[in-house]
Amino acid sequence: MRNARSVGNRNTGFVGNRNTRSVGNRNAEIVATDTPKRPPAYPLGDAIPPAVLKRQAEGLARARQRGLIGGLPTYVRLGGPGFIGAALTLGAGTMTSSMLAGAEFGYRTLWIFWVAAGSGMFMMAAMARFTCQGGFNLIEKQAELHGWFLARVLTAAVGMVTVAVAFNFGQVALGTHLIDSLAQIDGPGFAQEVNWPLYILLTSWIALSYGRGSSGGTKLLEAFMKWSLAAMILCFAACLAIVGIDWPAALRGTFVPWLPSGVAGIDLFIASTAAAIGVADWVLYHFTAHVKGWKREHEGLARVDLIAGFFVPFFVVNFLIVSVFAGTLYASGDVPRSAAELARALVPLLGETGASYAFMIGFLAVPVTSTIGLCLLSAMGIHEVMGWKPDVRSWRWKVCLLLPQIGFLAAWYPSPVMLIIIIAAALSLTNNIVGWSFYMMLNDRKLMGAARPKSRIWNLGIMIQITLLNCVAITYVFNRLGWWQS
Amino acid sequence: MSRFDIDRRVGPMRLRAWFLIANFLFNAMALYGLSRLMVAGEGVGLLVLGILGTLGCLAVLSQPNRPDVK
């Protein structure tokens, strides 16, 4: 904050050229004058009455006075986008990776999860800055500065919409399978081909409520995400309590880096760290924070939300899953490769029926919350691709939101592997370029004014994640060329 | 490094963008060197150059926008 004088907030700064005035020192600092009056950059933010935002700001000021620990309950209550992000990221793919890591390597790769989530936090903080201090629509601004192809195609179409549609097949397949497995513990079962409407109706209803009813719908969805994450943690912790944990090995795995030897280890590191948080998570956080109506005074809340709502649940859930599998299936020989088969292999090892229920319920929360997040991602992404104004009451919004639910076909058919491979390839090759664009925007003097980063550490953190994403793209191409034998 | 304005325009882009491209090229060089090293036991030079170039680019790219330059 050297050479900058803050006005009203220690995270001062302002973005854009309108409604600003120069303070007149030689550093041409620009200060905000219009935070309370600024119109929402994202129309869904209209749902929150100004009086509610004012009360939140007062509550935040009181929470700041109580310190981080004392104010934490307020931060968690007012937070939300971080929890939505964690729920989206903790999907069938991440869980499969975690279960396989525990079953194949025991506790030894636990460190990767906090490194992955930690390295992603810097870009997520940039998203919070864009929302709270920028106050602009990220993709619109990106289109203005870096062209429509980068913004509308690579960020919105590839990074958001294709992810939402393609990856929901896996969530529905896992979710409906788990409903069936739950019903089989003490009963005849509830086949996937029959239970899918239950899954689709529940997830669609919650996703459709988002942004409606003077933010009551937003509260419902956020509360569902928070309680689901709590359920995952409690249920997996209960399983771990039954299975037991080798604490010295777990602590060593958490703090001492280890990788399998050769190319496999490098692949594991690059894929795990770069895949944890990507374009979908970045942009979803930006827009869901806009929906909360967050402005400059909410940036502190946004950062706590990222840590308490995103980083901590992400790490804790992965820690528990890896530990449960390390304590049961590790070194058991032939390990299944899919999430459903891994879960099926684990359940008999848990012994008690209660533990089986706990694992299945906690595990069911994983695809359910991801599907809800993917539906939001789809609606927001399609509206950004087309340049439409989002309106949650319109049929257009509802259709866009429900598009990923085409994944209900996964109740009968296997996931469309070819489609997923093509989309994963597109993501591998373009995520880093979107990252470059956001990094340039954050460091753009004209765009960010005094709100651009003053810290080398922040920029370095973002660059480390971008370098990892570069490595994903490069190893993908090298693989195709036969230069990199994964 | 403190007198170096990374946000100066050089050709069609800011210097910061050129360094992003350079970083990408050094990343590719390091990974190619690593793949050669693992497959054929050669490519150490490329690997070292790629890593040093990447570290250099990261050092430059971590620099914040200078407040004293308009």
C-alpha cells in the first residue's frame, strides 16, 4: 500500500474511469466515491435490497472489530460463494482421484491437496478483487480488452458451458448409483433407471431457486451447500473414526512432499495441482459474489469466504477420503478405477451398517452439490457467451440452467467418453490462456487503478498456478506428439 | 529490477505479455528436456535452461505495476 492513501477502507482502490477523482499526488491515486451508489454490474445482484447490504456492511464492521476468530461466525453466515465453489470442485472426478490416491499411495500424497487449493487461492483472490473493487462483469470487460474469442469462446463457452454439460454426466451416474447403493444396504435397492427423477428434481429445484425471492433463493442454495459440505465432513470423519488413522503417516504425508517416481509422478503433480481450481471455479466465484451484491467493503469477507468456505472444506474432505482409503484399500492389490466401484469395495471394509450409511450419505452430497453448481455455471456461461442479461424468472435462464441435466441419460448409458475427452483436451489447451488474460487484467493500470496488486507475493502465486496450467497444456501436446510417455 | 517498467508497451503488447509468452516457452523447454532425460538420459542442458528461464520470468512477472509510472 506504499504511495497510496486509502479512503474509507484499507483495501482501497477503485477500478474504471467513471466516478473517480484524482487525489492529486504524483502517484495519481484514484479513489472510490461511489461504492454505495454503484449499480450492480450483474443483474442478479438486484435481488438483494440495499437495506440488507447496508446491514451486512455494519455487521462486517462489527465482526472486524472482534478479530478473525471472534468474527468468524459472521463471516461464515454472510459468506457463500466460496462454499458454492468448494461444492462444485468436490465432484465425482476429484473424489475418484482422492480415493485412488489413498488406495494406491496411502497417506503419501496428502500434501498435494493443500498445495493445489493453496496455489489456486491467489487467482480466486483476484476474482474477489474484480468483483468487490472492480464492480464490472469480468467477461464483458475481458471481451473489451482481449477480444470476444478469448472472453466469449475460451472463457465462457469452453471454460464454463462445456464443463457444465459434459461433467454432469459423471455426477448423475455417481449420484443415482449411490441412491441405489444406499437403498440396498437394508432393502431391495432403488435402481438408477428409476431413481434418476428424484436426483434431477432435487438438484434442479435448488438450482432454479438461485437469485429468486429477494435473495431468499440464494440463501437456500448457499445454506444447502454449507450443510452438504458439513455433512461430507461429518460422515467421512465418522468413517475415519471407525477405520482408524495412522497419525504419524498422515502428518508426514501432509507436510513432506512425495511423488511416485518417473513421469507418473510428474503427471500426478501437474494434473492434481492444476485441475483442482480452474476457469470454471474462477468465473463462478466472480459471478456468485456479484449475486451477493458484494462491493468494496465486502472484500475482506470475500477473502475469509475463500479460506473458510473453499480452501478448508476442500482440504478437509480430501484429507478424510484419502485417509479412509489409505486405512482400508491401500496395498490391497487390484484397486477399482471408478468412484462407484471404489465405494462398493470400501463399504464391506467399514464393518458396521451405520458406517456404511454415513459413507454413502456423505458421498451422495458430493455429486448432488456439484450438479447444482454445474447448473449455475451453465446458465451463467451461456448468458455470457450470448451477451444476454441474466433474469432468473425468464424461460431462457431456466433452460440454460437445466441444460446439464441432460446428464440424466447417464442413468442408462455410460458417460460420453469421447465428448469428455474432447472437452478435457480443450480445457487443457485453453485454461492457461484464460489465466494469462486475467493476470493481465489484474495488473492493468487503466482497468484496476489503485486496486491493482501491490504485492509481489500475490502476482507470484497467480503465476505459479498459470505455470502449472501451462505445463498441463504442454504435456498434453507432448503426449500427442509421443514426446511424453504418461 | 526496481527501475524496470514491465508495463511498458513494446510492439503490439505490454512487456508483461511478452514475458508471459517467454515463460510458456521456457516451461515447454524444461518439460522437453525432462522428457528427453527420462527417455534417453540426455537433455539436461535444455532442462536447466528451461528451469532457469522459468524462474527468471516468474521473478519478472511477479513485479507489481509501478505506481510512479503513468
